[in-house]
Amino acid sequence: MLGINTVIAFSLCYVAFLFFVAFWAERRAKRGNATWLHSPLIYTLSLSIYCTAWTFYGAVGYAARSGLEFVTIYLGPTLMMIGWWWILRKLVRIGRAQRITSIADLVSSRFGKSTSLGVIVTVISVVAATPYIALQLQSVTLSFAVFAQSGGQLWQDADLNATATWVAVGLFVFTVIFGTRNLDANERHHGIVIAIAVEAVVKLIALLAVGVFVVWGIAGGPAEMMQRIDNSQIVLWDQDGGRWISLIFLSGAALLCLPRMFQVLVVENADERHLAIASWAFPTYLFLMSLFVVPIAVVGLDLLPVGSNPDLFVLTVPLQEGKQGLAMLSFLGGFSSATSMVMVATIALATMVSNHIVVPVWLSLRPSQQAVISGDIRHVILLARRLSIAGVLFLGLVYYRLSGGGTALAAIGLVSFSGAVQILPAMLGGVFWRGATRLGAATGLLIGLTVWLWTLFLPSFGDAALIGQTVLDQGPFGMAWARPQALFGIVGLDPLVHGLLWSMLLNTAGFIIVSLVTFPTPLERLQGAQFVNVFEHSAAAPAWTTAAAGAEDLLIMAQRIMGSEQAQAIFEREAVRQGKKGFLPEVTPSFVELLERDLAGSVGAATAHAMVGQLIGGSGVSVEDLIAVADEAAQILEYSSRLEAKSAEQEQTARALREANDKLTALSIQKDAFLSQISHELRTPMTSIRSFSDILRDGEIGLAEQKRYSGIIHDEAIRLTGLLDDLLDLSVLENGQVMLHVKTGNLGQLLERAIGAAGGLGDAFEIRSAPDLGDMRVTTDLDRLVQVFINLIANARKYCDAQTPCLRISCADHGDSYLIDFIDNGSGIAPENQQLIFEKFSRVADGSKAGGAGLGLAICREIMRRLGGDIAYLNGQYGTAFRVTLPKEKPADC
Ligand code: ADP
């Protein structure tokens, strides 16, 4: 006979073995050679925590009580894994991209990192998981009691309670050791994962062994077994369609929503591709787990006395048959199922409780934010985790004591599932619907939680434990519509179907309606876009990203936004200021503030705040995603600056066009003026030539007059020719068609030639030139130069209005060129006319007096420009002054 002490010794050895395996796995993982830990097989096995003691013991009890309905518990997850694994894939991708640590984190991050949503989901999860943890404690305790009984002891309630407490303490120690050893940003636990993989194998082997024993050892083969099943009462059970559909939905949804399933499916997932394998491997595992449920139930009902607990058939049938070893294996299978579930569930819940409740409260009690950056928060978080694990286990123990440990396992499990799936609308809505808002999610969750508590959770404590029979029958305060099992007067439904239907219906309706009428905050929008379009933003990287952002991450982000040079300059300056070597400074609050300000210049204050806040905040949005956002912003900035450049370019073209147009208009006006001017200039001499020639033709005048008139005609004809010569000359010069004959000459001699040509020195007219003109040699078109000089001297002679006119010519050597000034002592030219006189036909003085057509200076300017020099009016002299600038050697390109 196996005594209780042997069983305890066995279980301790088993736990020690698990310890060893877990330690070994953690060691390998730490050394970095644990690729096998990330295999699809381990991943699939770790999913088996779906099969808890409820499935191990409870499924047989379920089948014995309600026939084939237990199959729904396996069908739901199977359909989910095979048909809807793309939902899981999206969750896994979001989990990786957003560095999600729990289901509460997922919902809270999606809706703008809302603290209140995190708290609500945590509370729902803890409350929903509590009965389930109680269930595991209960099943382990009962299985111990079975051995005690078979050893001749009959356990009282006190013994059961003490055992449950010790089991809880043992689980606490194991979980704390492997679940909170380190504080990974990614929350993965290699030791625990490998331990639950081993337990998955143990429980499968145990159940298959008992099944094989029952079919071949007791019934005598499959055919006989089928016979027995046909004869048993199990096949007689009526199957309720509503319950089947509800239960399939419930268990499928629970696969997504149970915190422990989320932990292994999403958080502990090492590679997205594992999902593809798990999508058929896990249903296979479930199939094997359910294969022998009906045979064990049928044989148990046949063999064991009426009134034996069918939840323990897996254990009691081998014991009844004297198979001690098999019973021991079966016990270890049940023990494995219970412990693996409790460990993962408490880790998942503790992460949520500490991240969403304990740490925020602790932080709000701290006077400054200094601690958050300095790093001592790690200890606080670890302590919070450990306390949370203890708290969750304690709650389970309390529920176990309160519910009396008597309720059927399956019933408790279903109530627990219904609580957890209240998260489904907010979770799926958040992942697939961009319009979902924080308020909508909170409304749905709170309604769901309330309805579930009222219709399922409170009544689950059993006969009038928390809700009196009168309330159940007549509603609270006589409000019949609020009866927990007949809400709004709907009677006759199965309590589970009823509670599930109402809670999900009202929850989803609340979520959708409130989402439609409220507006998301900017951060919610950003997160919503990241979640819904996760496949566009993130790559399927095989590994998780690093821990909270450091200076380097900030630098990468800053570079994306403001360009690498500017970003590096800011970081380097800060590093120098902090007295650090290299270019990466410490990420201090003041630096973050400074960086945020600088970034705000590029992307706007709100976005910069959100981005830096998220990066410094650590969890939530991954660095890759921030960089993706930064890239987008940079692209937009680049695009808009390109647009700006384009529009500036266009503006410039438009301006150039406008200027050209103005010039053309001015030219056209000038052309008109020139034509009218020229016709006027030509007409004057032509008119006098015509009229005098008319007189001469008539021949009625004397000889003296004839002579005089023909003299006038001759003079006018000369003037006309001169004018036409000038015009021709100017047009040749302006068109650049002029041929220059470059020779070398002496400036003094050239001036003398010009003076001579201009009519020499008049009586009262004096020309003074600098004495040393003799050495000044010049290489240019000498004739053209002399033409300019003649013009200037003739002008002075014509226009100088001084009493005793005098022209002073001076030359100065100015490096490469000579400056030749012609200064007379006339009354000068008014400033507004100083530019004008160089234009064609411009005359300031009374033209008729001197007879010039106003082309002289225009020709001078053209000539001087051809020779590579210039001519300009010289200001500030007593009299009219012109300066000729002449290069000593005519440049070749003129
Ligand atoms: P024009 O054929 O009339 O001499 P220019 O182009 O040589 O034409 O001169 C333009 C005008 O500049 C003259 O009409 C005259 O009014 C003014 N001007 C030129 N030189 C002098 C000067 N030395 N003193 C005063 N006015 C001058």
C-alpha cells in the first residue's frame, strides 16, 4: 500500500527534479546556448498549461456527470488554433513590437497607456483566476486525501485545509524562485517554461497510461470498451445546443484571454513561426488528452461504488485495481497539471498586479522622479512581484476555504473562464478597430465585470453563501428584472449560458457605443494605428528588443528626426557638459527635457513629448516602432521641405519672368521713344534742306541769297550725315559687330591728337594735362580711344558755361589701368541727370544751342566698354567732370 508519506516523498522528489531541470535551463539560457529552449516543441508543450487539473481530473468528472459536453472545452481552443491562428499571430506580433508584458499591458497600451484600463483588466483577471487557482489547490489536496484514505486515514476538513496551505506555500516558493529571479524587460522565464514543458509530457503520459490500462487492462480491448460505453449512462445524456455553442465560444475565447495563456502564447513566444507548428501540434496534444476521458469515466462509474467523486476517477480507478505505480504516475500527472497552471497564472497575474497597481501607487507616493531613472526601482518591482504572487495564491486559498472545496471542478472552471473572456471585446476591438476608444473599452469592461460578478461569480460560492436564495428567486430589493439567473425577465436559460450571453452582449454593446461617441486622444490614435497596422510597422524579428531605452536609442530616434549631424552635436555637447568620455551622455531628466524641446522643433511639442516619454518610459512602444514613426515624420518633413524648395524655385522663376517682362515693356517703350526721337532728329535738318532747296528751285532770289541758302543746305546735309554716322556707329557698337584694331600708343600723344582734332585750344579755353603723360603706354584701339577723348573735349568746349572756360585733363596710374579725368569749370550736371546723359538722345542743356543729338556720350560709353574700361560722371568736382577708366592692355575677352 502506498502511504501518504510515500506520496509526499514522491512529490517532493518530483519537485526537486523540476527544480533541477529549471535551474539547468536557466543556466543554459544565461550562457546564451539555449536555442533548443526556443523550439516549436517546447512552445507547444508550454501551451499545455491550458490543460490544468480541471482537464486532467475534471474532464473525466465532467463526462461522468454530463456526457460528451466536456469535448467543448477541447473544441474551442482547437478551432481557435486551426481556424483563427491569424488572430494569435497578430497578438504575438503586437506583443513583440510593443514589448507587451501581460494582457492588461496590451489593453492599457492600446488605449493610450491608460492606467485605469490596466487596473480594470488586472482586477478582472485576478478575480476570474482566483476560483481557478482554488480549483488547482483543491484537486491536489483531494488527490493527497485519496492516498491518505487508501492508507487507512480519513482526512477531516482541517487536514485538507492544512494540505492546501502547504501546497500553496510550496508553489509560492517555486514560483518566486523561477518567476522573479530576474527582471527581464521581456518577462520571459526559461526555467519555468522548461519545467512546464516537462510537466506537460508527464501529464500526457500519465493520462494515456491510465487510459491504456482502462481500455486494455480492465475492459479487455477497444471493442469491449465500446460495448461498455454503449451500455453506460453517459450516452444517455441530453446535449443542449445552446450550452455547446456557448462552451465552444467560451473555451476558444479563453485561450486568448486567460492571463496564463496570454503569458505562454504571446509573452514567452520566441518566434512567430512557432505558432504555425503549434496550430496543429497543440490540437493534437488536446486530442490525445481527451482520447481516454470517456473510457475512464465509464469504467470508473462501473467499478467504483455509487457516490464516489468522479473528478478523481483518474486516480481512484488504478488504486481500486491495486495498480500502485500507475496511481502514483496519475497522481504526478494531476500534480503537474495543477502546479504548472498555478505557477504561470501567478506569474502572469503578479506581473499585472505589480505593473499596474503596486508600482504606480509606489511611484505616486515618491516625492521625486529621481528614483525612476537611478535604477533602484528594480528592487521595488521584484518585491512587488513576490508580494503579488503571495497575494494571488492567498486569494485562491481564501476562495477554496469559502467555497468549501465541494463544488464540482468543471463548474468552477467555467465560471472562471466566463470572467476572463470579458476582456475579449476590448482586446479584439483594440487590435482590429482603430475607432475603439479608451472610454469605450473601460465601459465595456466594467459592464462585463459587473454582470459577470452578479450572474456567475457570486452565485458560484454555492447555496446562499454570498447571495441569499430570496435574491436568486425574487431579485435584489424585490427587483425581479435583476435576478442573477434571470436578468431582464429571461428565464429558463442555463445559468452559465445566461450569464455569458448577457455579460458579453452588454459588454460588447457598451464598448462599441461609447467608442463611437467619444474621441481618442493623440496618444490613443498613435497606439491604435500601431496596433491595428502592426504588420506594416514591424518586422518579424526573431528576438525581442532590448530593455528600456538608453542614450543610444534616443540618439537613433533624434537622428531620424533632426538629421545625424545636429543630433550628434546635441548629444556630444551634453556628454562634454556631463564630463563623460565619448559622445553618449547619461540620460538625465534635464537632458531629456532639452532633447524634447529640440525635437519639438521638428515634429511639434505633442509628438515629441509622446515619443520621448514612451522611449524613456520603457515598456509599451518599442524602439523600432518609435523609429518607424520618426521615419514617417522625417519623410513628411522632407516632403514638405521639398515642396517648399519647389515653390521657392517657382517663385524665383515667376520673379525672373516678371523682370523679363518689365524689361521687355521698358525696351518697347524705349524703342518707341527712340523711333520718335530719331524721326524728329532726322526731320529737322530734312525740313530745312527741303524748304531751302524749294526756294532755290523757284530761282527768284539773288545770288548772295542763293549762296547763303545752299550753304545752309550743305551744313544741314553734313549734320544729317554726321547724325546717321553716329547712329550707325552706335548700332555697330551695341551689336558687338565692331572691329577693333589694337595697337600700342602713348597716352600723351593720343590726348594731343584729340585736342587737335577737337579744334585745338580756343581763345578763352585752356586744356591742362598732367606733365608726365609721356611714359604712359597703352595697348588698345587707339582710334576709338581718341574718338572718346575728342567727344569729351568737344562737349566741354560746347557746354562749359564759365566766364573763362577751362578744361583740366589729368591722368593717374592705377595698377592695371589708367584713370583719365576731364574736368571743366562749368556749372556741372544735376545729380538726377548724371546717369541720363549717357542714354541715347539725352540732352540736358538746350540742344538747339549747341546742336548735338545726344548720342556722343552714349557712343563713348559703348566704346569704353568694348575696350574693357568705362566712363562715368565724376562727382564732387567744381564743374562738369568725367572719368575714363582704361585698362593698360585691352583684355582679350572684350
Ligand atoms: P550731344 O550730342 O548733345 O553733345 P552728348 O551725349 O555728348 O550729346 O551729351 C549729352 C548732354 O550732356 C549734352 O546735351 C549736355 O547737356 C551734357 N553735357 C555733356 N558734356 C557736358 C559738359 N562738359 N558740360 C555741361 N554739360 C555737358
